Amino acid sequence: MISFKQLPIEAKAAVAAGVVFFSMMLSRSYLAEKLDFRTRRWLLRLQMALFANTLMLMGSLHVWRSTVTTFTRSSAASSFCFMLWKIAVFMFLALAHSSFFTLLFLVAEEPYFFSLAAYTCLGAYIILIFFLFTLGSVEQAYKFLAGRGSKAGTGNKNRTALKPVLAVLLTVVLTVVGLLNASQPPTVNSVEIPVHKLPSTMNNLKVVLLSDIHLGPTVGKTKLAMIVRMVKALKPDITVIVGDLSDAEAKIIRPAVEPLGELESPLGTYFVTGNHEYYTSDVSNWFELLKSFNIQPLHNENVKIVSPKSTSDWFCLAGVDDIEADVLRYSGHGMDLKKALRGCSSEHAIVLLAHQPIAAKWALQERPDINLILSGHTHGGQIFPLNAGAYLLNPFFVGLYQVGQNTFVYVSPGTMYYGIPMRLGSRAEITEIILRSP
């Protein structure tokens, strides 16, 4: 029997990750109702940060060996420049690991520079790991096909050195591109969607869709104010925010939320929770704060949107809690479609707000008479190479989907970004939806 001490460090990190994950499941199952909100909030965030860091440790060891250890036997290993390089790699890894802890200690009205630097390193870390793995796989495939798996020579050493250099260069280039892309204002995407049974008096009704703003360590008041100005310029009839507005407690980040009070929509502004609202464990306070800005949370409920031209014409706008509330056993919350659609019949058009595309899929399985579902959550993958994972894990990835003859699903790629201030292979978006009467 091999003892824990004899395990390689990667295996120890894997065991540690397993222990933290088990503690998270234990907390969700047995401690959720026994702990007060504040204790649960800190415990959940601490567990998530520790879990992410133990998983990252395995990747960090690979990064260190690939970018530092590989060159220790070279003639440059004793040079001052190599010493600076080792310090730079260490600082890079340390910042990437620290990013998850900024949610606990560094959230304010505007982002701290340390948080921006830490999350930028996290994004670069993900890209670097991908290229190191990909180039390493290509190298192994080449050796296998060339029949040189057991041979070592100058050519092999040169290729081994070339792999991390190429990976680092590609990472630097893509990181700069991602930062520049994310620093741009969200694009305004105008989409026309036919809505079955929408009254003719409500033809061309304009709905502005916002999603995944993620106020927190790297998104603050300045960016939210910019979003609000762009929304006001569109002059929407209705504004909807489909979750993940914030990653922090309402009290801590209240000054950053104030621009939302300037939203002006004649037929109302509405909000549904995303998974990150439940990670804050502060949903009730968020609801109260949003109500003070004339934003109505749809907590498994609906409202009748009445035509300005005829009080007898209306459609049903409903919203469901995010499905993560069920996973976290968040008291009084959880997706309840029957409750949300109570009073909404197929005689009138039904529009549903549901943060996650998987919730949209479940809703359509239960109520195929829903005409339009507006979602977010996927971020369009946000950065390469996470795009592929987001695509595979969600039944609807990004953009407009037609399901059946009279039902559409639109998934926003997000109005800002989560944590990492980068966009690669995706673009932040404010969606202008024009509802068309058949």
C-alpha cells in the first residue's frame, strides 16, 4: 500500500481537490439549513476557491516544469535573465491562484488593480495550459508516428525547448487580443423574433436583454453606467436582466449598482436570478435593492404586459428562479415553472425569462406552448478554449434558436464577463429584440 507521503505531488493535489469537493457536497446536503446565511456564504466561497486552487495546482506544476525546469540544464540557467524569468513565472502563477480569493476580500465600487491583474493571469493561465497540452500531444503523436519514442537527441531537445516558448508567445498574443476585445463597449445586436399570438397592437415592441454583467472584482460602476447609457439610447419598451447581475453582496457593492436606477422602460424593467446570485447567499437583499430602483424581480411569477394601445391586448411575461437554487438548497427558492406560469394560458403569448439554457429546455419539455425564452449563462464561452466546453454543456449555446413551429429561444452571450476581463471567440452584447406579431 502506497502511503500519502509517497504519492507524487500531482496525486496529492488531486486527493486534496477530492476532499474539498466532498466537503462542498456535504455542506450542501447537511449543513445548508443549519448555518446562517453569512456563515454559509463564506464557507461556500472559501470551498469554491480552495477547490479551484487544488485543481489548478496540478496545472501549475506542469507550467513550472515546462517553462522553468526544462531550461535548468541549459547554459542560460545561471544567468540573471533566467532568474528574472523564474520570478515572473512564479508571480504569474501566484496571481492566477489568488484570483478566486478576491471575491472574499477585494470587491468595491470600482475594481482594484490587483483583482484585474489576478484575473488576467487566470485567463492567460487557461490559455497557456491549453497550448502546452496541445503542443505536447502533437509532439507525442509525432514521436509515435516517426517511431522515435525511445530515442533522444539534439533534435528532440530542441523541440522540447520550442514547445514552451511557442506556448508562451501564443498565450501573450491571445491575452492581449482578449483584453482589447473585452475593453470595448458591448455590441448592440438587433434581432427580430416572431411571437405567436402576440397582439397586432404590440407589433414591433422592443425588449432590451441584458445578462451576465457580473458586478464584482473586475466589473464596477463605470462599466455599468456605460451599459445603462447604451440601453437608454435604444429606448426600449421593456428591459429584462436574465441573471448573474452580481457576484457580491448587495450591501458591499451597492454604490456600483446605482446606475440601474436610471433605466427607463415604459412597460417595466424585470429581473430573474442567475446561479451567481445564489452564490452570494444574499438574494433577498438583492431583490429589495432592485425594487428600490424600480426593477421588478420575477421570483417564479409573471406579469401581464399590456399594450399601450389597447388594454385588452396583453402577453404573459414570466420568470423562474435559477436551477442552482435547487442544487444549493436555497430556502424558498428554486425553479418552479407551474407557479411562474400560473394564469398564463396558451390563449395569449408567453415569454419566459430563465437564466440557464438547460432551464429553457426543461421549461419547453413541460410547457411547449411557451413562445419565447430569453436566457444567458453561457457567455458564448467567453474565452478560447472554454468555448468548446460551453457549447457541449448547454442545449442552446448562443444566439437565436427555433424549437418547433411557434417557439424561439434566444441566448445572450453576456453583457460583460465573469472575472477574467477577456473575450476570445465571443463578444459582449446588449440585445435589442423586436417582437413581431404574426
